Amino acid sequence: MGVEQILLRKLRTLPAEKRKDILEFVESLARRHRRPPAKRSGIAPFPAEEFWQPKALEDLAAQQGVAPVASLEAVLGRAADLWKDEAEFNRFLQGIYQRRRENGRRTRRKR
């Protein structure tokens, strides 16, 4: 059961006048802390309920202003100059794996 359901259940047990006061207070908090939707790279904000509606891949691409990748080499070659050789790249990967193992151990200890 989520927080919203717990609160609604609790509100139903209160007298009507008290319920009204609490709901007005919560609404005033919501109005005060409401943020304007963030604009990201020219993509217009849309209502949250639209997020859950199914869309065709072509529609999503058009909405986000992206085009298909022309070749796999264009994607794979993008990071080719980040490491001077394969050994440096392997050290980078080993560092990632090591941190993941350490984080996993810390997480298990906290449980």
C-alpha cells in the first residue's frame, strides 16, 4: 500500500471539517512547491499521463528529433580515441568491475 492510499484511508476517519482543513493545507503546499516543467534540448513538455500511452517507435523518434543511425561503425567508432591502447581500456574496465564488487560488498554488509 502506497503513502497516498494510507493518507486517504486516514483522512476518511477524520471529521469532515478536519478533512477539509488538511486538504486545503496540502493543496497550498503543492501550489507553493510546484515547479515549472524542465525544458530539455528543445523537447516540449507533455502531460505525465501521455508517458504511459503506447507509441510507435517512429512517433517517439519524431517527438525526440532523432534519426536512425546510418552505420554501426559510426556508433562503435565514437569512443575510439578515448584510450591510447587496448591495455588502457582493459584497466578502465577492471576499475569499473572492482568498484562494483566493492559496492556490492558494502551493500550486503548494510543489510
